Amino acid sequence: MDTTENVQDFVERYQLNALVQVAIGSDASLSKPNPELFRHACEKLEISPDQALAIGDSTADIEMAHAAKARGCVGVSWGWTQMTHLSQADSLITCFTDIQILCLDP
């Protein structure tokens, strides 16, 4: 289960702290693919879901992002998830470092 503790451990293990602003998992009251879990993360960031990009490695992650009306959803296989399970994502990558962040002038 992707508890908050497990998500935070994952972020630390793969040294993603500089890239991940909120690490929330499925705990007692909310679990994937309930879109309220994504909305809760957005509330912590003080943004609306349509301003957020979801990154997930499971069908439940993709379903949650779409149901929450996320701006977009990136499916990441990490080398162990089959890409076919992530086919509903807006974009597919094999590892987190494939993501490039571009800063555009307003």
C-alpha cells in the first residue's frame, strides 16, 4: 500500500526531495483512485488540480489524476511497470529523470 510513510521513503530513497513538494499516500480516510487524494495534495500546495501535473506508476494513479481534473498525467514505468498499464496517461516515460521542466516567461 502506498501509505504516506512509504511515499516519503520512496522520495528520499530516490533523492527526489528537490522535485517533490508534497508526498502524500493512501492512508485510512483516502486511497487511490479517489480523486480527493489528489485534490488534498493540491490544497497543500495552494493550487487547483488543473494547475498540477500528476506523475504515477499505476492505473489507479492515472485514474485518480483524470478524475481530479489534473492539468496532465505522466505515467512512469520505473522499469517494472508495463507501459500498457499506463496507456491512459497523457505522456509515458521510463524514469523520473526523463522529465524536463521548462520555465517560460509569462
